[in-house]
Amino acid sequence: MTELVTPIATVADLGKLVRSRRQVAGLNLTDAAELLGIGRRLLIELEQGRREASIATVLHVLHGLGMRLSAQSRGFVGPRPSAPPRAGTSEQSSIAVPVGRAKPRATE
């Protein structure tokens, strides 16, 4: 069986994919929501790209519609590592990684 790959870059892309798959399966919103065990409003908002659902909910919906999620690397993302400091120089720095959702910040 051939697998179709659909790039998803936004919540709207995900919503379009979910709606398309639901329609191909011949399910209306009410029946699909009941089958998936989620609220109809949640499914509507997810399909319209207006809902930021948890990854667990997204995985549950995709699985229920016969799909799976995969990720493909597009290369290194983030600041490029610099050359390591030479021994005996004052170019040494460290990265502070705070606990929680904050982004790492460089310290000297």
C-alpha cells in the first residue's frame, strides 16, 4: 500500500487534512466526533485551524481517522554552534537553561 505524505506547516494545514480525511471516510461532523470520542465543537475548530489542541488530542484524532504523524528534519534549526574556545583565552561562555518555558540565554 502506498503512503501519502502531506506536509503540515500550520494549524490550518492540519485542519484541512483532518477535514479531508473525515469527508473521504464519509463521516459528518457529528458522527466523526462521536466515533473519535471528542466534542463536535472541538472537531469543528480543529478542522478550521482555530483550535490549538494538545498533541495527545491531535494524535488521537489522526489515529482515529487512520493516519499517523511523522516528522522530517529539514536541517539544523537554531543558532549554529561556533568553534570551541581556544585553551588559555577568555572567549569561554556558557548557556543558562532556565527551568520552564523560557528560552535559553547566553551568559558570560
